[in-house]
Amino acid sequence: MSRQAYVNGQFVPHGQAVVHIEDRGYQLADGVYEVWAVFGGKLSDAEGHFTRLWRSLDELRIDHPMSRKALEVVLKETLRRNRVREGLLYLQVSRGVARRDHAFPTDPVAPSLVITAKSLNRAATNAKAEAGVGVITLPENRWGRCDIKTVGLLPNVLAKQAAREQGGAEAWFVDADGLVTEGASSNAWILRKDGVLVTRDTGANILRGITRHSLLDVIAKAGLKVEERAFTPGEALEAQEAFITGAGALVTPVISIDGKPIANGHPGEMALRLRGLYIQHAQNAGI
Ligand code: PMP
């Protein structure tokens, strides 16, 4: 069966799914998005993603496209129609279609809602992730509201591309104080040599990753030590391990920073253990 996308109230063949040229998401990046990991046909960490979506919309004063319950039905229908058991579910809401003007439309317009789903070969993505990835560091050049999950991702796009061109898979932004904020599409973590895990606190200008949040619960249940605070690329290079988290990356070991190996340059045991524990959580807690 061919892929289908949900666009403003209708399921349409993926190849013919379009939005208007004056959609404010398209012209002004005036929109937000969410991504759920899908395990066994269920949305993992569903509640966290719904809550963050509502918060992102409210922060930007974009109307909710539908109720939480109705949205859940449409998301699940998107999975069903695309036969996605293992994969990713993408949702985007923009402020809607209006004659181009920077300020909000004066006559109310309905927000635009787009949902797509894609299947992943879990065995292949696991094998790739478990081999670990290299990251590069780049000066933080994003706006001051990275806590809102907006589609304004140009700095993230350029950072990822730079990483790819330098043989890496992710870029870590480093702020004006020389501290790592987060990855272009993931949160950043290290495991210190004394066994303490460290990830940037959410008081910083970062996205409050849902995977990060769930992993903190997993870490607490496993009785491991964690500190939510800033760290430098130098501290990361001195660390025992590093890894990234996100709905796409899940937990992925980082094996080098700017071409320099972390520890022995192999994926860390803790990162792999946490990946396993997170996947177990995701498999059990989906809706
Ligand atoms: N930071 C950024 C900038 C991201 O784009 C993402 C992925 N959406 C994350 C962190 C991780 O967030 P989550 O765990 O909710 O996917």
C-alpha cells in the first residue's frame, strides 16, 4: 500500500500532499512540530510529546488544530494507513494560510495541520546507532527560544550539513560561555570517569527533549547518578563516554568530538545499556 499523509482534514497520497504557497509555515517558519518514535505500532512517550506540542503552540499563540483526543485518533489512523509498526510519526502545525505579512493575520485563520509517518528497519537503525557516531562542535547561533519546537531549523540544518561534510553525524552547539547546549536534533550527554552522568539543565536555551526526560526516569530507576548542568567540549573529551538522545537517535553513543576520540573511541557500555533500557521503556509505555 502506498504512503498517505494527513493534510488539513484529509488523507491524501503522500506524493500529492501539498500546502498552500502562502502557508505561514512555508513562508515564515511560523509553525511548530513534533516527532514521536513508534514501537510496535504505538506512540512512545506520547504524553510528553503532546504536552510539549500544546506548550509550543501556546507560546506562539497558534490555535490548537483539534482536541488532544481527536489528534490522538488522527495520529493512530496515520500509522494504520501507512502500516507503520516501527518508525517515526511527524506532525507539523503552522499558523495557517494568509496574505503574506509578518504580523499575525488580523482575520482569524485555521492552523494548518500536516502528519506523516515513515517506517524504519529497526535492526538496521540499531546496528548503525550501536556503532556510535562522531559529533562536531559549532558556535551556538540559534535564537533565544530553543525551548519552543519551531520549524525554524535553518541553523540546525546548516550544523547537520557541516557535521556530515566533516564525517560526523551530529553537531553540538557551544554557547558564548564555551558550554555545550545540545545537538542540532538531539540532547547531549556525557558519563564522567567517576560514573556520574551529565546533561545540560533545562534552564539553558535548549529543547526539553522528551527522550532526555524519560531517560532521566530510567536513570533514576536504575539507581545511577546524574547531574543536570553545563559541560564544555573539553570535559566531554575527558569523559568516559558521551551519547545523544532524541526520538530519532533514541540513545546513540558518541565516539568522537571534532575528530578526537572519546576514551578508546568505541561506543560506551553505559550508552549501550541505557539505549537498551530506553527501548524497553519505549516498547512498554506506548499508547
Ligand atoms: N534538541 C533538538 C534541537 C531537537 O531537534 C531534538 C529532536 N526533536 C531534541 C533535542 C531531542 O528531543 P526529543 O527527545 O523530544 O526528540
